[in-house]
Amino acid sequence: MDIQIDTREKQRAIRKIIKTFDENGVKHFSSKLLVGDYMSLDNPRLIIDRKQNLQELCGNVCQQHERFKRELLKAIDAGIQLVILVEHGADIKSLEDVWFWKNPRKHEVRWRMVNGKREKYVVSAKAVDGNQLYKSLCTIRDRYNVRFEFCEKKDTGKEIMRILSGDGEIDQRRN
């Protein structure tokens, strides 16, 4: 298998992924991709977009919605099945688990001084929570034919190889 890695992937962030590729005899090279971060030359219509955690995905879906939507539409126009691989951790294994995610921005409590007294405040009470993110991701899945996969950071390289080799369900329908 030969894997193309998007040049916008930060080398420091993907060191372990590349090490996994090397240990498994997977050839890889960097070159700009139309969308996403990883593609096998064996199947250029299947591309993985890696997210470092749900916080990053939440930012893409909420704060950077228009840019994110353009990328999803670009994938559809090119006939690409986009898989978003989220490196979150052991507690998030499926899309349904996102429902129970506690956004640290919504639940983080800090103290501040107001008129000489300590006062508790929530960092961002308006931040998106797991149930809201789950609903948005389901809409994205259905509207843009995107597949969501989840893994721990230590397994990302193996998951990329598994997905790109065709092991696992791939939804071939097009909107």
C-alpha cells in the first residue's frame, strides 16, 4: 500500500503515524490532497480527514462551518468518500458516544475576583455540548455522505491503514 499524506499535516503531530507506517512496510509520501489528510493510491476515492479530538471537530463544525462545508461539498463533487477519523480516546468509540461528551469549554469552572470576592464562573456556557455535536454530526453524515470513525492516538496509524485497505464498512451511496 502507498499512502499519500497531505502536506498540511504537521510533521510533529504525525510522527507516530509515520512510524507505524514504516514498521508495517507501508510506503508513504507527502503531497497536497484535494480534501482530507490521507489517501491510498490503490483507492483515491476514499480519503481520511484526521481530527486530533472532538474539540477540533467541534470547532470545524461550529466556528468554521462554512469552510468545513465547502470541503465536504468538494469531496462530493469529486466522488470521494470522506472518512473523518477522530483521535479522541477510549471513551469515544462510536458516533453515538459523542452524545455523552462533556465539552471542557462548557463545563470548565474557574474563579475570578469581583469586588474583592472570589466568584465562580463557567468558561463558556454557550459552548456546544455532546448532544448538540452528535446531532450536527448525524446531519453531516446523512447530508454529505461522511463516515465518522474514532480511535485513540496510539492506534491512529493502524486505523488509517485499516480504513484505507478497505477493511470496514464503506457507504457507496452518493447524494
